[in-house]
Amino acid sequence: MSSENSTDLLRQEVRAWLQENVPAGWREAMTNVDQELFFEAQRDWFKKLSAAGYATPHWPEGWPGGGRSLAEQKVIYEEVARADAPRLILYFVALYHAACTLMECGSKEQQEKYLPGILNGEIWCQGFSEPNAGSDLASLKTKAERRGDKYIINGQKTWSTMAQYADRCLLLCRTDNSGPPQAGLTYLLLDMKSPGVSVVPIHQITGDDEFAEIFFDDVEVSVDDLVGEEGNGWAVAQATLASERGLTLVELSQRMRYSLSFLAEAMQANGTSEDPVLRRELGNVIARVDGACALADQYLLKRISHQEQVGDASLVKLYYAQALRAYTTLGRKIAGLDGMFDPGFMRGATQETGNWPLDFMNSYNWSIAGGSNEIQRNIISERMLKMPREPKSWKWEGGR
Amino acid sequence: MNEFLKELQDSARQVMEGAGTPAKEESTWGQLVELGWLLTAVPEELDGLGLGADALCMLSGELGRNLSEAPFLPAALAIEALVQSGLENKAELLAGLTMGGELATASLAGSDVTASGSGDSLTLNGKLVAVQSADNASQLLVWSNDSQCVALVAADQAAVEAVSRPGWDVTRRLFDVTLNGAAGVALAQGAEAEALVARLLNLRDFAMAADSLGGANALLELTIVHLTDRVQFARPLASFQALKHRCADLKVEIAAAEALLNDSLLKIEGQLGSDDAVFRGKKAKYLASATYSKVAEECLQLSGGIGMASEYPCHLYLKRSMLSEHLGSQGSYEADIAEAFLRQLSI
């Protein structure tokens, strides 16, 4: 009862704060602007949020804003979604992936060296995926060679979110080729200003460039920046990937729910509000979006009560990705031909801008990144439904 | 779900596992009466367990898993109507319906009924469709078109005619019932009746959602066993990604519909029949029965040839799912959901 009261109080407090502080008209202000302006807006929003303590609720007690229970974090995320506040996409990797990895697997020295920087707005990126290691991440080839008290890095990473702005990188490299793929990986912390690092942004189909390729040419990293043991990188990477603990999908599914009104507005705008076919499709999408919210919610409640089962997170992500596709597809259908004549894009807008082709294309971020739908289906079928694994070996038998 | 309900679910699952698929009407009915399942939602002050809609849904889910032929849902609706009524002899009537094995049944779909008179001298005219196991019922629960009257009608009067309508779904025996000036007793009239009808239809949506999800889960489990046991090309079928990804897709649909149902039951806080609860019930029923159909359609394909054989139960789930999509309020659930949503937006 008392904890319920305390989350109720927190909810009121966060709601009131957001009402005061969410930058009015940020969506319009971020439409068709260059990346520098977006960068500045993100920096301002991060400063505000962290000053209020809402940027780091998942950090341990003793840190500014830290020591919040998962239930309280959930409240903050729900309110952020409700207020349609900008997402902190520039800082997300730093605040979640980097911070949680450091807290769970980093040494005391590493924590003292890097965590204050994250609080001060240092930007981190994640160097995991490679051109030939996406779904099969463990096959990655970027090499780290030990020489004295340094590692020498050579290779290439890709799909690294905001790498072109990052100060530091969470880098997963190969130090050993002899054993199974997972065994030879090592986790390093890299200063992006090191000599030999070059970053090339990837221009996306939406007009945005949130991702980049990173090239390493004899880049030096001190052994002080090794996280965990050499060869233990796969386990450290799992800590990174588990860091946001379902909160993102609670927030995103709630955002999608609040954005259902965009569908109604689109119908009103072009006079299709009474179209019986569209109305039925709207009813279907509403039920599915509510299903996505309920599933994300249930997952977080399971985590809070330590009842999570293997595959639960995959169910949430797969269903969200599919509901988002259905939502944006219906938007395109309602907008019709007119929807195809507005190529403007919005930075940091997630996938609910009301520019339906843009939102539709952005929905693929959620069915591809962070473990594609197909990978989630493998996890669900093999680990949850206990269906046998695909045979591992494969031999090319025919001509092409 | 609280601990007590969880325990009740475990024991219900055990009971139903012994009942076979489909669980036969007579034996299942006898068993559920004996086990007090019809008392679960009755308030404690009326000697029930006071577990409300959560318990009814849980039991509907377990019965749905085994394609139960017993008219649990209509019986529960009649009991709920009686509980909400102000009838003087309601304790006595309740005892008969909950523990005496007496059945009061109801329509699982639409009705077209007018009522005149009041109290225990009502006259009812019209037609009810999809009334389950009407030939075994001593009473019928009836509500009028204008929702101004909810009544119990004795089934054995000459003015009540029940005609069996054999259908594709053999796990529920449905009847068309005609009322030709039948005598009835009012359970509620006027505004009270209106609220009661909303409550009953809302409960019906939630329980149907649960029945559908019980069936969908059981059929997916059965299909995965088949895929795991059957070997072709020297591999279990279940190891083929082309097949197991489809099972994963069905699992995720079921999981979301279940989460929506459970979340809805939690959020309505016992306020069945409120606008919010009705909206949630529509969404839960729609998503669950659409999911059931999708699961059944896919599982028939995934079962291959054996799915087309009547000895294998896949078709029974398919037929029950197809019927369930059409049961409930008549008209389109999707359209109703959209309308309620648009109405909320304009407030």
C-alpha cells in the first residue's frame, strides 16, 4: 500500500514537472532541421531531465536521481510517453548500455573514471554489429591484439547509433580465433578521438542519419579499459543488451497508444471518418496496440516480481514491432496519395510523426535492430516452446 | 492472478485433463457443479467464494482448453443476473442453480425480445438465438431489446419453444428459442436492468475471450507435439524454421491477447458494465477470438494430413474458434471498438 502511494506521488510529481518542462512544439522545431540543431535540443533536454533526476532513475542509490525501484522507473517512462517528451536518443547508450555495463562488470577504477562523464553528458555509442556479423553477432571479426599494456584494434563496425557524435564506444572485439565463436570475444572501452578511428554516417532511407560505420586502423586501447576478463566479452555484452530491462518497450508501446489519435485525425483530415472499412481496421489496430501495451506492462511486472522466463522479452519486442507495422500501415492507407507528397522528416521523433510513409519506414527499425523479428522467433520457438534447433552444419550442395 | 486463484486453476486443470477432449457435457456439468465452480463468482454474503469475473474467466479458460461441452458460461451469466437482482427468494433459487445441478441458460449471441408487465407477472415475446443446452435447462435468462427488463423464464411452459440447431461446432449444442407470450419473473427493470444487461454482456465478452485463449493455447501445444514427433527428411518437423517461426508467431499473438485480457480484468477493478469496462471487454474478446481463429487456421495447415482426419481433434478447435468469432454481441467488434475510441477522443 505504501509503495503504491509512493508511486502515485511520484507520478503526480513527474507529470507536473513534464507539463512545465517539455519543450513546446519540439516536433515542429525538429522538422527538416540539420543535425546540429537536433544535437543542441537533445543536449538541452538532457540537462533539464538530469537536473530533475529523471535521466538516471535506474542508477544505484548514491548517484543523482538514482535508487529508484523498477516500479518507479516504469512510472517515469509512462509519464514521459504520456507527455510526448522527446526521447533522449543521443544519450541512451551512455545512460543505459554504458552505465549498466560499467556498474555490473566494470572495475571500481573504470566506474570512477567514466560514470561522472556520463552524468555530464558524454555521448557513447555501441560497437557490436559488423558488416558480416549482424544476427550472428558472435561471428564478429574486428581484431584486438594484445601488445604490452595495449590492445591494437583493426576492423570495422556498423549500424552504430549516433557514433558520429560519440565521445566513447563500447567495443566488442575478437582476441582469439581458436575456440567456439563466443569464447574469443573481449569487451573494451574506446575513446572515439583515438588516432586511427574514422566514422562515416549512414544515410538512411528516411533522410535521417542516426547510424554510422566505424573504421579502426591500428587503434590503441589501454588494458585499463578492458571490461571483465579477456575472452569474456560475450558475457559482458549480454549485460549491455539486458540493460534497459524492458523499460523502452513500455515507453514505446505507450507512445504508440497515445498516437492512435493521429489515425483518427488523419481520417478526419481527409473526410474518411465514416468509412466503414477504415473504421474496422482502426478497431483492429486499437486492440493490437492495447495488446502491445499490456504485454510490455506484464513483462515489466514479471521482472519486478522476479518471475521473468526465457523468451518473455522476445514476445514483447516481436509483438510491438508487428503492432507498429500495422499502425503505420493503416496510417499510410488512410493518408492515401496525399501522404506520398510530404518528404519532410523529423529528427529524434520515433515513429509517430503523422508523416505515414516516414513512420512506416521507421517501423522497420524495430523489426530489424536489436535482434530481428526472425531472431526473436528463433528464441521463442527454441527456448520457450522447446522446439529443436536448426541443424548447425551446412554444406553447399548444388550449383547456383 | 492471486495465489488462491492460481491454486484453483491448477486443480481445475487436473480435473479437466481427466475429462477428455472434448469434455463431455453431462459428466463435465456434473463435475463442475460438484466442485462448486458455479459458486466462484457468487459473493461471500450469498455463500459463494466472491472471486468475481477473474475466477469465471480462469475457469472458462480451463474449460476452453478441453473444448468443454458443458454450458458453464450461460449458467454463470444467469447466476450473476440473479445475484444482482433483488428477488426475495434469490437465496433459494441460487442454491438450485449453483449446487443443485439445475440449469438456467442464456443466449450466447443475439436476441430480439419485448417484455410487458412487471415483477413476477411479465409477458415476453420474441426470439433468442444460440441458447446453449436449452433442452437441459429449467430456466432461461432473457433481456429485452430496450434493456429495460431482465427476466427469468421457466423453460417448461407451452409458450416457450426450443429448436435445436445442429452446427459445425459440435462442442456446443445451440438452440433457437421462441417466446410466444411466455410468463417470466423480472430480475431487474428500468435503469437497473440497463446496468445489468451491460454487466452481463461485458462479462460474456471477457469469459468468451478466456475460452478462446484456453483453446488456442491447447491447440498450439498439441500442434507442437505433432511437429516434434513427426520426422520427415530425417529431421523432426519442429526443427524446420519455416514451421517453428509460424508457431512463434502464434505464441506471440496468444501472449498479447492474454496480457490484454488479464490487464483489462485488473484495470476494471470489479466495475463490470461501466463504459470503460465494456470498451475493454470488446477489445479483449475481439483480440482473443481473432487469435483463436488464426491459431486454428494455422494449426490445421501445420498438422498436415492428420489435421484433415476427424479422429484428430484439430478440426474441433477450428470449428469452435469459427463459431466463437461470431458469438457475442452481433455486429462488428472492430467497428464498436473504433466508435468507442473516437467517442473518447471527442470528449
